[in-house]
Amino acid sequence: MAKKKEIIPIGKRIRRARLKKKISLDDMANETGLAKEFIKKIEGGDQRPSVGILLQISRTLHIDSSFLLKEQDDTIEKRSKAYTKRTDNYAYTPLTPNAENKHLKAFKIIVEAGKEHGGVGFQHEGEEFAFVLKGNVEIQVGENVNKLKKGDSLHFNSGIKHDLRNSGKTDAELIVVVYAP
């Protein structure tokens, strides 16, 4: 019988990479703009980071963001389901694997009906483009709320605090492309 691979939680992967590269919590906080306590919560599995935060962390650690987002299973469906369990209301599927030194990253995001990412507003250097494949979402950029439905898109400065929520009664699917200089 084949031995099942252990799935290492994202927080543990971040901590291992940070320690391997001898990056202190202070340095990590200064490079990402995140509070040390918040980083500790992520590493301990008590806080679920957004894709934007994972991109900031992977950039600071000089690792491919797909290392943090993908599971150690080869199927996208299994990866998506496993990741959904750990991010509550979101499933992130990287569409640009092995983009370690690339500035552009794309994701398919599924947001459960009537849900939003709990407690985290996104904010990261660069630009973001979202295209709605299915459902209805609201993307708040600063104080402005953008209501999008299937076929709508939005391009914005991701350095401005932004958030995403599903405002519909069915799950929403989006393609999100993030450019981080």
C-alpha cells in the first residue's frame, strides 16, 4: 500500500522557509508591512492569509508563491478542495505555476455564496485584474464598492486596501490576475 503524502499547512511552510533563509520576524514584518503578531498567527495556523498576503510573503522569502498555494497532490480539484477547507470561504487555484521570478500571477478563485474573506483586507503593491466567470461579487477598493456580475471585470491599484465578497446566492468564480513589481 502506497504511503499517503503528508500535507504541510501553509503556515508551517512559511515558517520553515523563513527559518531556512534566516529571516527574523522583525525583518519579515518590515519587508511585508505585516505585524509580527499577525505573521506568528499565520505561521501557527491561527490566521488564514489572503492571496495578496501570500504573494507578499513569498516575495520576501524569495520563493514561488505556488509553493505556498499548492498542495502536494497533483490534481487541481483535490488541491482546491483541500485549500478551501483551510481558507474557510475561498478556494484559490494557481493558474501560473512555477512563476517564481515572475511579476504576474493568475488565480481561479471560488467564493462561497454570501461569504467574504474573514478579517482581512487585501493590500499589496501593484495592480490587480478580476474577471467574473460566474455569480455576483462586490470588490471594495478604498471606499468605493464595485458590483460585478458574470462577464464583468475590474482593473485597479492593489496598493489601495481592497476586499472581495460574494453578494449572490450562488458560489462565485473569478479569474484574478495580480501584478506585483
